[in-house]
Amino acid sequence: MSNNDNCKIYVFHYKDGEPFPDLPDYTHILAGKESYPNKSLLTGDNTGDNISNKNQYFSELTGIYWIYKNQSSDIVGTCHYRRFFTAHDEPLRYKLKRLLFFLCSFNTGRHGLIYTSDEEFWGKRILTSNEAKQYLVEFDAIMPIRRKLRQTVECHYNKYHDSSDLQLLRIIIGEKASDYSSSFESTLQQKRLYANNMMLLKKEKFDALCEWLFMLLFEFEKRIDLINYVDYQQRIFGFISERLITTWFNYHQLKVKELPLIYFRHLKKRK
């Protein structure tokens, strides 16, 4: 791999606007562009083989599907307009702040996340293509540091979503991918989760993951009534895919480099 064209990292947006930051190694994608009501200069996920019109329920997965079906770089990565990987350590002041949250028992949801509004400092520390390629000489994948949950993955899901979703997934995995049943059950009993549907993988492994993932998601879609999923719960497939992606990685036991995420939380308001 001799140049950055062989490593493409995609930033998913759900609304139009000025992409932040100015990153030459990144390609900005408007996920769900097929149903976007306004014109946009951002590249969309609605060309070639795509599911862009499902974005209401699939969220950033419509962008991931588009990459899977239409892009051929040696390495592909995904992130969000306000969440980015970084290979840099936190400065001392961030570590002290994290310690304070830990002592106050607020640290669980912050594990692996660098909350900041300092675009100038952290914008220069977002993972580059060259850094990603160096990691992937030794590792099979780059993933976010696993989120620490206070409960098991299953209990956490049932607390915030409909428990029947996991019951249906059990049935579908047993029918369509039974080799993964044991890994799925083990994942549900853990307290660690790969969140946000973010990753960097060599394309052949990315394709293998996507083939398995979307086979299960599309089967799940056939067996539910989407009218029952409203407001926050409309992002049902994004929530499910986090559990499935974690299952897939647990099953294959790939050598993973876990990196923290810079979380520019204030950018949501800008959108």
C-alpha cells in the first residue's frame, strides 16, 4: 500500500453543513441522501447498490452498506461527524477530569471517550490514514475502546429497548448463522460493547463482516413491523448492529487495536 488512496476513512453526516474538520484523508458522506429533503454538495450513499432510503431506521448503516457494495480501497474506515479515532494520549488535564468522574462514579459512560469542544487542539490529533495503515500491519482491525456497561449487554439493551428484539435475533442467528449462537449468548452476558458502528478494517474482512451483518439485519427487518419503532427507537438497526458487530469480533477473535474516540459533543448543536 503506497498511498492514502488505498486507505479511505468515511465520515457519516445526517444533515448538510460545513464538514469539520478539514481532513484530506477523510471522505464525507451524507447518509440517507436519497430521502434528504434539500440539495447537498456532500457525496451521498444513494448511488450504485444502496439502501439509502432505509436511513430512518438503519442510521449510519446505510453508509456502511454503500461502502461495502461500492468502494474497493484496501482499507476502509467509518466514523461520525462528531466522533473520530485518535492515536494520541490525553493531556494530563483530561486524565485528571476522567479521574474525577471515576471517583464520582460517572466514569462508565465516558470510558474510551475524550469529550471536548477544542477543535483546534484535537482536530490535529484525529487518526490519519498513515497511522491507520501502520496499525494494520500488526493488527487485523482498529476499533473503539469497548464501552463499559454497568449491566450485561443483554440487560442494558432490555433497559433501553424492546427485549423481544434480542429474542428474535436469537431465533434468526440459530436459523441463519448457528455457528455464532454461542458467541452471541456469550456477548450478551458480557459488560463490554463495541459501540457507534465505527471501525477500520482491511476490505476483505470488512466485506466478510458486512455480508454476515446485513444478512441478519435484513432477515430481522422481514420479521418485524417498523411502525412499532418510533422516535429514538427508530434507529433500531443501529442499536442491533452494535451487538452483532461485537458478536462477530468475539467469534473471530481478531487481533484488534482499540483506540479512544474524540467526541466533539458541541457539533450536534451546530448541525
